[in-house]
Amino acid sequence: GGIITQTPKFLIGQEGQKLTLKCQQNFNHDTMYWYRQDSGKGLRLIYYSITENDLQKGDLSEGYDASREKKSSFSLTVTSAQKNEMAVFLCASSMDNSGNTLYFGEGSRLIVV
Amino acid sequence: GDSVTQTEGQVTVSESKSLIINCTYSATSIGYPNLFWYVRYPGEGLQLLLKVITAGQKGSSRGFEATYNKEATSFHLQKASVQESDSAVYYCALRSTSGGNYKPTFGKGTSLVVHP
């Protein structure tokens, strides 16, 4: 088995600040994802990456940057945090870019003060 | 693009009663997508509950079942007798397997509360 580790679990920042979430996986999976989870809105895809150094925009990429410098890690940056962005961010990985199962981390909660 | 519609909001059921959470989908690519139910138990991460990759087949796990109905484009989640430990948030999802659009698509989630 493997594990997906998201850090930090809680990220507190000020409005306008640039904030970064990190994700590591030891499944040796090719594809990694960042989702935003809001109550009543489900999971919305922000960015995904099908291999090292690849980046693909999801449905909610505006206001975010991502980086996949290594196969095992995928980071997400909120470029200018806003109070309406407080949500849980989920990182996931899958074996490849086809119809396979996603494996999720436990989530990181963003709090903007 | 692809879309998934499932029973919205919260569903409350008494222990030992039956449950159905509806899920219908729309997939734009050629071929049949893979269909999934994911679950998030309190205090845990989102995890796979069951998946079906062949139209017409049924998947099952932890007493839950879902049948891939390609004619109705549905993948409803059912359980004959729920337990308090089934209280969780359930997400229906699909992934296309052809046509180049492999982005996973999720429904908005259904919160299940089981009363003793």
C-alpha cells in the first residue's frame, strides 16, 4: 500500500497573502490532483499533473498556481488568499491518466483572517 | 463536459432501514466511463467504496451495492439495512476511458445520517 501526505493540515494566512500547500505520495503514481471541497459544492478540480513537470488546468484554476517538480510531490499555491476561499483542499493521485481509482490525502484546511 | 448529479444535501435514515442514494451521469466521450462511489467517514480521508468499469455489472462493498445502468445512465447506491457506522458523506464519480478527457468528475456529495 501507499500513503498520501498533505502538509500542513491547517494553513492560516492573511488576506492577500501567498500560501502554499504541499502533497507527497509514495504510490509511485503518475498522475496527481488538487481538489477544492466546499460544503454543498462537492469536489472541484483545480489542477492536475499527468507526469513530472506537467500541469493541466482544472475547472477552478484561476487564483491558483501548481508545481510538479518531482513525481512524488505536487504543490498548490493560492496566489492571493481571500476570505471566500476558506475550504478544504484535497490532494489525490492515480496510477495513470485513464479511468483508475483516485487515492486521497486527508485534506488541508485553509483559514484566511 | 462530463457531469454527475446525485441526491443532494442530507439523507436521514433509521438504523436497519433501507437506503438509496441516486446518481445519474452524463459523459461526453465515446465509450462507457468507469463509475465510482467514494466515501468520507468522520475524521477520515476520502476513500473508494466501490467501482464498476463494465456497463451492466454490479459492484459491492461493506453491504452497499451499485449497478451500472448504461440505458438510464445511472449508478444508484443501495443498502438493504444501514448501520450507525454508515454515517458519512458519499460521492458518486466518473472517469472517461477514451477521447482524451480523463479528468475525474464528482457529484456534490450526499451526507448520510443514520439514527439509532
